[in-house]
Amino acid sequence: DTGVSQDPRHKITKRGQNVTFRCDPISEHNRLYWYRQTLGQGPEFLTYFQNEAQLEKSRLLSDRFSAERPKGSFSTLEIQRTEQGDSAMYLCASSLGLAGGRDEQFFGPGTRLTVL
Amino acid sequence: EDKVVQSPLSLVVHEGDTVTLNCSYEVTNFRSLLWYKQEKKAPTFLFMLTSSGIEKKSGRLSSILDKKELFSILNITATQTGDSAVYLCADSGAGSYQLTFGKGTKLSVIP
């Protein structure tokens, strides 16, 4: 399977614990994105990387959230001191990095986080 | 502020019916509009539209964009139960590669 992969697929944690998610993009894709989706809503943008550079962050990304893409390949999203409001599906997407707007984003299966 | 509004929010049809899903958007310096299908998993890419009036087609699905009136429609003809899903619309503007999504239209196709 050469699509976007995410690990783990499900995570249950207690409030106050730290969690880390991993995303492996499609191999030739330069851009990598993180989104969060709650029930009944569309995905909300969190952040994106062009290779290893984090170029844009949403106001949704509080200080408890940090994302990295150290070698420009896989990425991790860490949430520190989780809160119940962090419960959501965390989606990763990747794209080739084409200029001019014709740059489709392809999504991974997501990590469903439940904070008890 | 970037805003995407989809209608209806939910729709129930019988197999064989034709449906039209609507998406209106507001974004600074429009770049593209995208449609995704989401079943109980990640969104699956359907179409990307950047120019007005050019219809994109894939089998029974088609989509068109009106940049003057700031909306797009997604048509599905001869619906099948496998078309049951949430259909998401998203836009992007120049200067940013983030997508802004609407809440989606939940389509249920009953036999």
C-alpha cells in the first residue's frame, strides 16, 4: 500500500497524559499536513510542512501541541497534558508540492484519540 | 474569513435517484475548490476545480465551479448504496496550502 499511513489508528489515554502520533506520507510528496476532525464537522487545519520546514500553524494549535518532520519524510504530532476536548480524529495528508494550486491532498486513515 | 457552507447537511434518496450537493465558499484570492468522499475513514479525493464552467467527470459523479457566484455543485446520477457517505467540500486561497472544509453533506442511499 503506497498511500498515507498513520499510527496508531486508535489511542485511549487519561487526561493529563502525553500522546504522540506518527504519519508516513506518500513517498514522493513534499508537503505534509495535519488536520483534526470532530463528530459532525469537516477536518480543521492544524499545521503543514514543506519538506522539514513547518510553514504554517493554525490558531487551533495551542502550546500543548507540537509537530515535527525532522528529515522531511515522516512526521509526528505530540499533544502534551491531554484534555478531554482533545478527543478527535487526527488526520494526516500529503501532497506533491506543486505550485499554482493544482496540488491535491491525499489523506491517511487517521488516529482516533479518546481522552478519558 | 475563509468560510465554506454546504447544503443540505443530510439527504436520503432511493437507489437510482440523481442528487445535487451544494457548496458555497468565501476565500481571499481563491486558488482551488476540492470535493472529497468520506465513509467511516479518511476523506477520499474526488475532484479539484480551479476554473469556472469546466465540468469535471468521473463515472456517475460530476462537478462544476462558478467563481463569479462563489459556489460549486457535485452531481451524482443513478445513485447506488455504495454512494452513501459524507461528501466534503473544501477551498484554498493563495498564500496558504491549508484547506478549509465545510461540515459536509451526509448522503444516505436506500435500496
